[in-house]
Amino acid sequence: MVRSVVGRGDLYSALRILTMSVRRWRRGLRHVDRLAWIHRWADVRPDLQAGPYSFVSFHCMVMNDVSIGKYSMLAPRVAIVGVDHFYDIAGVPIQFTGRPPSRKTVIEDDVWVGLGSTIMQGVTIGRGSIIAARSVVTRDVPPYEIWGGVPAKKIRDRFVTAEERERHDRMLNGPLVKPNWPDPL
């Protein structure tokens, strides 16, 4: 008699998918991939678009019109904010001035945004980039660069050679990479 044995890693993956199915349904996250992970304590809007294996950690605040690519990670307490009030209308309290139209914020594939960072609305963070902890991103970040500071500025390139960058691009353009989840049991 031959028995089918499911590995613990497969069981862990199945439980993650089931948990996220319920979470997506409860929050109305129709555009979040089934392989993405949105922490239960993350504050995200229903129009969030998130690709496979994207990760939004606890206490993140993700406002309207945000797209997160595959393999991208938001560390705890990341805020994607904007849609601020007008502040230059004389004779009207800021609270009553209204808001400008929202602009799409794009976090491309394989981006890592560090703890407590703030990303302003309308910014695009290029694929493979890294944002250092506690940074404030106020403008677009090119692909494969490491940025940090307030306001964030380029620190260095992620890869030293063009060959490394091309190899990473091929991986991102290829089929999904299956994770090697840690054994939870």
C-alpha cells in the first residue's frame, strides 16, 4: 500500500493560503493575490493591488491607489500616505480646504521597505530596490538602488555588476519561485 505524504512545508503553505482567503474575503481585498500575505493588524484599503508572495507586515498603513509587486516586503509600521489637504487657501481652515485628486503609488517587484518608512503618494519604487528603515520617500526610486534618509536619497546600487542585475531580472521575469518556508512544527 502506497500512502501520499504531505510535507510540513506544504501544510504550512496551504494554511497560509486558507488564512489569506478568509482575510481577503473579510476585507474585500479582491485585487490581492492568493499567495500574498497581509498581516491581520495592517490597515489596508480594499483597492490594494498586491502580487504573489508580497508581504505587508503588522501596523502598516496603506492608503488608496497602491500597487505592490510580487516578492515585495513592507516591514512593520510602514506608511504609504498622501492625499493631503490643500494648505494654501487664505481664509479657510486647512481642515475645510479639501484634498487634491489621489495619485497611484507603485511598489514594483522584489522591493524591501524597511521598518517605519514613509512613502508619499504618487511615488514609484523601482523593482529590486531597498528603502532603509525610517526613511521618507518623496520621489521616484530607480530600479535596484538602495535609498535611505529624510528625505530619502540614493545610498548605493544593490548589485555591483550589470551581470548580477541581469540575472536577477531574468529570475523576476521567469516563473514564480517556490518559497522554502521554515518548518513551523
